[in-house]
Amino acid sequence: MDWYDRLNDYFPEYEMKNEGQIQALINEKDAYHKEETDDYLLLYAEFPTFIFIDYLLINPATRGQGIGTKIINKLKEKGKDIILEVEPIDRQDEDTVKRVHFYLKNGFVKADRIEYSWEDENGENYEMKIYYWSPNADLPQETILEKMAKACQEIHNFRSQQYYGRMVANPEEVLHLKH
């Protein structure tokens, strides 16, 4: 099974980028990286001041063996803030609970003042939660919001007109800071 099929089998459809868009990100964006082994698949963007984890998939057969934590620790060693999107916890879906637990266990904090939601091409609304880790203990959520806006612009919206006929994550519309 190729890497895209592995992602597609695991992540909800609304979280999946078009395969062509991901391939273009890998081939044309110096900041965008893919690491793939039998045990895991990691797609992320490394910017000067932060890392955005786009997809992290641990092989179901090797989950619980510390592989995810090793990957996260390797990224932390770069000394940059790390941000990512996580589905809200759904008590009917054990995977959502495990994912949030994994990130919390690895020192990530939920950006509880950031609202992040968008509509798909059918007008269906989706919400994600932003989690972050920082070597700087007092990272303001305004800074997280700015970095997430950059990830939306540079990654989610990369060639989005070509692949979806629209901007998929206009930061002005999908990201809001609660006061």
C-alpha cells in the first residue's frame, strides 16, 4: 500500500488533502517534508520559527511502542514551536480520545482560545482543535494563531485553486481568537 493510501485509510475524508496537492507540496515546497518507514508516516512543514505537523500516522501494528513519542522528540530537538490540528474528542470514536491523550502526554497544550473551523465544498462545517508545544513556556495564543494562519496560507492553500477550485482555509475566515 502506498503512503497516500495509508493516510487515506486512517484519516477522515474531510482532513485529507488531494494526493496531487501533497505531492506538489513535497516536490516544490522546500519547507514541506515526508518521512516514511514501515512503522510511521510523517508529513510536516518546517518554517524558520515553527514546525507544522500536517499528518502523523503510526502503523496500527506498532502503536504503543513509543514510536510516536520518538518522532515528536526528534522534532522538539529542533528547538522550535510545534503546532498541529486534532479532531475534537468524540466519545464514540476511541481514536479521537487516544490522539488527544498522546499529544497531551507528549507535552502539547490545547490552544483553548483559538477557534478553527471551515466548510468543505458541500457546505459541511468542520471543527478542529489546535495543539502546540513550545520550548518557550509563555507562548501567547496570539502567536500560535499567527503561525497557524501561516500554515493555512502556505500548506492548506498551496495550489488549492488548482485542486479544489477555491481557497480551502482562508485564515481570516477559519481562525478566530476568543477573548
